[in-house]
Amino acid sequence: MQSQIVADVAASTVDTVSLDSANVRVAIANGIARFDTLAVGLPQGIIEAKGTFGLAPGHTGTLSYHI
């Protein structure tokens, strides 16, 4: 499976969580998701992440994040 996901979200509410913004750029291939951009702006601060994440058995990655 191969996929590319791009999302730019403006102010929104998900359940009880308010989002100021969200930006996601991820490519999925060969059992690994590669996050080029993951940034979520909340009223309380920003969550950012980059790196890779294994999606299938035997696939690993390194995902770094900052809250």
C-alpha cells in the first residue's frame, strides 16, 4: 500500500478539544509512515512531530515529538 496524506485544518473542534490549526504531511509505503510535518495548534500550546512509524510487523521507525 502506498499513500500520501496532506491536510491543513483551520480552527475546529473535535469532541471536546478545540484546535487552532493542524497541518499534516505523511507518506505511507512498505509498512512505514513517514511524517514530514505534523503540527497541531491548541489554545494550550503546540504539538509537533516528525519521523517514521512502523505500521506492519517487523517495521520500525523513529518518531520525535515536542509538546
